[in-house]
Amino acid sequence: MATKVHVGMETEMNGNGVPETFKNNWKKRLIEFSGKMKRSPGWLWRTIWKVGREDPRRMIHAFKVGLSLTLVSLLYLMEPLFKGIGTNAIWAVMTVVVVLEFTAGATLCKGLNRGLGTVLAGSLAFLIEFIATKSGKVFRAVFIGAAVFLIGTTATYMRFFPYIKKNYDYGVVIFLLTFNLITVSSYRVENVLKIAHDRFYTIVIGCGICLFMSLLVFPIWSGEDLHNSTVGKLEGLAKSIEACVNEYFNDSELKENQEKSSEDPIYKGYKAVLDSKSTDETLALYASWEPRHSRHCYRFPWQQYVKVGAVLRQFGYTVVALHGCLLTEIQTPRSVRALFKDPCIRLAGEVTKALMELANSIRNRRHCSPGILSDHLHEALQDLNTAIKSQPRLFLGSNNNQANNMLALAAAHAARHNKPENDRHGVSLSSVKTDSSALMEWKTKRASEQAKENERKVLRPQLSKIAITSLEFSEALPFAAFASLLVEIVARLDNVIEEVEELGRIACYKEYNPEDDEIIVKCEKPQVDVAKNQLPTHASD
């Protein structure tokens, strides 16, 4: 009874019979909600400003979409235009919403696909309608059903062809949609040909507005995005290598549990390269649809940009492994790293200089400097080789006695944990026991067995790290991996240079002129992530 009274006293009730705790929780939630509502305008404004600051062209694209929708809405708003087109003007609005993309190449690709699919579907539907009208109603229904099945199956299967899937998938979808609308509707609607005719004209109007906005009003070219993206990837890899080597030889101790962060300059540099495959292929596809808008009006080899991106990804994998050397559990002592600091930093500096030269050559559309693989890079390699040879005891081992002692200590530590319980605590003397003492001994023995079982289930302290650090090569092994990756980066640099030179040859880059690089004015601005400008694509309407 006392317990019940105590519990009842803990739950205080207000005058309306509502618990005070419930009331307090609701007050806290209301306060939190009001705080979020007060902060939401500032958060919304910061988000709008950040998105526009990352790439001002996004605001231009939004303006073009709004203006296009306003122009196409005049088909409804202006009485003379509405009388000529009628309610089919809605197809022009739908065309603008679906076709107008961020870049001119994407708009051209979708617009021409939509127009081509509509023309082919309308022509085929007219042919089927012409054949079906000369037969009876039953045969006409069977003929239309068979035609829909055959055309639908064939067109859908053709979507799996690699070339069609890559270039004309959207056109095939529009073809299927238009063909079925005209063919099936013709069985019940008498004036379906006029409807198809009006729809075709409204689609042409919508596509025309989209092409006008994309090509003539602040055009955004996919080829330029791909070009600038390649330059940014080269510069990002150069910055990652330089920052990685500098951090490895930094005076402060390396953080063993350092996590990848979006703010880490090393991670940001190579992440854009590793995630660029689909973006490069998409931009190259859209760039192939764009007209030759350059001053010389020659066609750029956009697929060669894709090959350069593939080589850069292979190069980036080595940079990722180099970054992993900063995060390993076993690290080379700082005193040992200091012995090889100068040659490694010099080698990384030469690689960085070569990558920046490649980036500048692509940016300025000129061939690389003949001395991009200069003697300085080979001298840096020789300096690293000489520095490693000057410390043979680090790599061949000289602390055999210390290693044996450490391994013996580790083995003794493990044996002590594996020793039987009776040996560790001694053997109890036998004595004459009464029934109660026998019962107590049985309980004690049972508890001891349960403790052993629980001990088996728990992982013992791992001695692998103790044993590894006692090995002869433990001090040199992490640095050996780091140095070998630096040499591998130099080896893979040749492949990058070859692909960039091939790009310059096919694209007819201008010859290298040393006078062009005498004065360099460089304005730092944030790199544009072109992948964020690719809005989700919806294949059907």
C-alpha cells in the first residue's frame, strides 16, 4: 500500500488531469520547433547563396527556364495563338519542361531525340491507320493490337543495343509513347490525325524555344565543362601529392586514427578524379552533339578527354595508396623519416610541377613544354635512391638480439594467459569434507568452469602489434611502402603525359612558346563540380 501511495505521489497531476512530465515535454518540443523556425530563413538564405556562388551559371539556367516557360505560355494566354493551336498547346509546355537542360549539348540531344521520335512514330502510325481503315472493325482491332505488340517489343529490345542506348534511348521512349497514343486512339477517335498533326507542331514550337535559349542566350557548353574538369583533376592530383608528402614529413606526429573528411585537401584532390567516370562519359556524349562553336570551328576529340580521365583515375589510385601510408597503424619513427625528407619532398615537387604543366597546357590549348620530364625529376629519383642506399642497416636489420628478446617477451606473455587455472593459483590441499563443504566446493568449481567458458568467448589481448614492432624491418617497412608508391607515381606519370600529348595532337593544339609563360596571372577561384549541375533525367513524360 505504501508503494502504491509513493508512486502516485511521484506522478503529479495538474488541474486538468494532465501529467506534468507530459506537459514539460510538449513545452520543450514547442521551444525547439520555434527555434528551428526562427533559424530557417537564415539557413535558407545561406543555402541559396552557397549554390549560386559555387557556379553562377545555375542562376542563368534557372532564368532561361523561367523565360522559356513564360514564352510558351503565351500559346494559352494570347487569344489568336490559342485559337490556332487550342488545348494542344500543353504539349509545348511539357516539351520545354522536359527538354531544356543545363548545357546546350544535353538540350540538343533531348530535343532532336524528341523530334525524331515523334516524326517516326507519327509516320508509322499514319501508315498503320491507312492500312487498317480499309478492313472491317474486327480485323482493324486485331491488326492494331498486333502492330502495337510487334512495334513495342521491337523498339524496347532495340533500347538494349549499346549505340542506341547511349545516343537515342530518349528518342525510342518518345517513339513508343507517340506511336501508342496515335495508333490506339485512332480506333475510337475519328479526328486523330489532326490531333497528331497539332501535337507535332506544338512539340516543334517547344523544341525551338529550348534550342534558342540553349544556343543563343548565354550558352553553356558541355565541351567546356569537360575541358575545365580535366584541368581541375590534374591540379587536384598535384595538390594532393604535395599535401600528402608534406604531411608525412611534418614535425608533428601522424594521427593514427585520422578519418577522411570532406575538408581534407588531400582527400578532396583525388576524390574528384575517382568519381569522374560517369560524368566524363556523359559530358563527352553531350559535347559530341554540340556545334563547332570555337574560333577555328574544328571538331574537338571529346573521347580523348575520356581516355585522359581514365589514365588520371589509374594515377589517382596510387595517390590514394600514398594517402593510406599516413593512416597506417605501424608508422616509421619521425627520426627515420627525417633522413629521407629532402629527396622525397623534392621528388614530389617535381611530379607536382609536371602535373601543373599538363594542366596549363590543356587550359591554354597548347602542347606541353619539351622539358616536362626534365633532368630535375631524374635527379630527384637518384637522390632518393642514394639516400636509401646510405642507410642499409634500416632495411637489412641490425637488432637481432632486441628482436629475439621482444619475441620471447611476447611468447611469455601469451603463455601466462594460456596457463591452466590450477597452475596459476596453486593446488588446494585435500581434506575431509562434510556435506556442506562438498556442496560449497561443487558451487565454486561450477563458477570456475563458467568463468573459463566466458574467458574463452572474450578475445585475448592481441600481441600482433608487439610482435610486428619487434621485427627487424619494422622501422623501415612503412617508409619502404611510401617510397615505392612515390616511384610508382613517377612511372605512371609517363602514361598521363602520353595521353595529354595525344590529345594535343588530335585537337590541333598550338605549339609551345616559352614567351607565353613569362607572365602568369593566376586568380584562385573554387573549382566547379560539374557533376552537381547534372539534374536527374526523366526518360518519359
